[in-house]
Amino acid sequence: MSDTNLTYHDQVNVDNTLRLRELIPTLPSFCRDFFLGIKDTTATRTRVAYAYDLRIFFEFLHENNPVCRKMEITDFPLSLLEDLKAIDINEYMDYLSYYIKDGEVVTNDERGKQRKLASLRSMYNYFCQTERIEKNPAALVSMPKLHKKEIIRLDPGEVATLLDNVEDGENLTKKQLEFHKKTRVRDLALLTLLLGTGIRVSECVGLDLKNVDFRNNGILVKRKGGYEAVVYFGDEVEEALRDYLEERKHIIPAEGHENALFLSLQNKRISVRAVEKLVKKYAQTVTTLKKITPHKLRSTYGTNLYSETGDIYLVADVLGHKDVNTTKKHYAAQDENRRRMAANIVKLREA
């Protein structure tokens, strides 16, 4: 369902709202109050993620708890939340490591477990704050410890090879080359934009034609959290965008997609999934052990910007991180390298 008068981001919110309305009736009735209570303080995407996570939790209780097994999930009473102990939630966290759902094996690493515990804590916190329950066993369960993940970024040579292959179709299959003839200019503009600005894929696919300003070489993006920001781009991005926009003039967009900057082969706004598949396709043409994803392109921009400027606050601002500590956490390894370099910069005695 779509409304041609809505912006891309408004339409995403409508779709999420409708999805949430489908999910809530599958949960205990008290969950409706929870989602209404957090409506003004959370994004629609967050609420949908909470709903999926909570459904897994209540399904676990229905399958494994003797009391819960006797009733339907939708009939679980609010008092159940207080009846549970920390050990019950710890058992749930262990269950998340490996379980079978609809014949499929499902696993969660520490990040997946952390998110699901955060969803549970959010629900418990809401009912405690509204004084509908007193006990909060979820608060007694420790968050899974995250292992540090090394930032994977492309080396300058890998970036050049990737863009060269996008431009000339090197190492693509015969079938891929057929599509490449139609999408080469668009693909080059899209990947150059991601690598040259560090914007998120969701921000990229949400761009409208009116969001590109060549007078100042900037694009207006909608960040996580809903605020807007101008991100500036350099000459290489400008050239790639201008080439694509020249081609874009001759494309008749599908109804409702007239404003979209990047169009699919169906002449509709390109989707996040399509961009992910596009990046994966071209990544396979580059000889590297690194798994190249759209987020790795963002990391590449971030690390290059930090290497060139040493300004973590600038990197945080350009990448759209609300909290500079998020940026520091991601680029701590580079800080370590900079400190090591400093050890030999200052000379105590002439050689």
C-alpha cells in the first residue's frame, strides 16, 4: 500500500505502522498499552523490531513454561511479567543461541541477544514506570558482552578497482553484463555517492531529485531520528551524479516515483535491498577476502575522513552519529595507531 503524496520516509513510517498493527494482535493484550505508551518517544522501525523480539519471547514462554503452555499467548496476563524470575529470562537468553522456528534453525550472536534483552527491558521499564508492576526481573539480567569487531574498510586500491569494475563491467557474468548496459551510469553514481559521503543506504534510497544541490555540492538527507542534515560531496561525486541525472531526464518514472533520485529497472524508487544486492554483485568482481557491504562503504569513508583530519567530532557529525562516543568506539583502533606513531615523532636527542 502506498500513497503517491507521501515522501519516501513518510511511506516507510506508514508501512511500519501497518505492520505493527498486524503484529500486536499476536501478542498479549497488555502489549497494546506498551506500544501506545512509547509511540511518541520511539521510531516506527524501533517499535516493529520490539514487536518481533517480544513475540519470540512470548513464544518461548508458551513452549517452555508449564504455566504459559496452558493458555494462548494473547491471553497472557500482565501479572505474568512479575511472576517470572531472572532465571527464566536467563533461560530465554540461552534459548536464543540456537532454536528451530518453522523448520529453520535460528541463531543469535551477542548482538542479537543484546537487542532482544533491550526490547524486553523496555517493556518492563514501561510497566514499572506506569506503576502497573513492581518487579523487574529483566533488570537483573546482565547484557551479553559484545566482542570488539574490527572495522572492515576498503583500501584505496580496492575502492579504485570497485569503481573501475562498475564503470566497465569487468568480471561480471554475461547475464549481469546485459543489465549492466542499462544500469552502469546509475550504479556508478550510487556507489560513488556512498563512498564519497558515507551516507547510510536508507538515506541514499530516500533521496529525491530536489535534495541534490549542485550550487553548494550538497545533498539533503533524512537521518536516523528523523532530522534533516546537509552532507557535502566532492568533484568525483558531482561528476557521477551529473552523468546519471542527464540519463535520468530521459526515464519516465512509474506513477508515485517521479521525485525519486535513484530508480530501479522498473522505474520505481530503488529499495534498500536492491542496493545491497547491487553492492554484493560488484563486490564479487574485486579480489579481496573482505566481505563488502554498503555499511563497509560507509566505514571506508569514515576511516578515510578520520585519517585525513584526525577530527573525531567532524567524523561523527558527517556520519550522523548523535553521540560522539559511538564514533570513538568504532574508530578506537585508529586512535591506537595514531598514539603509536606519536611515540617516535618526538626526538629526545639528535642521532
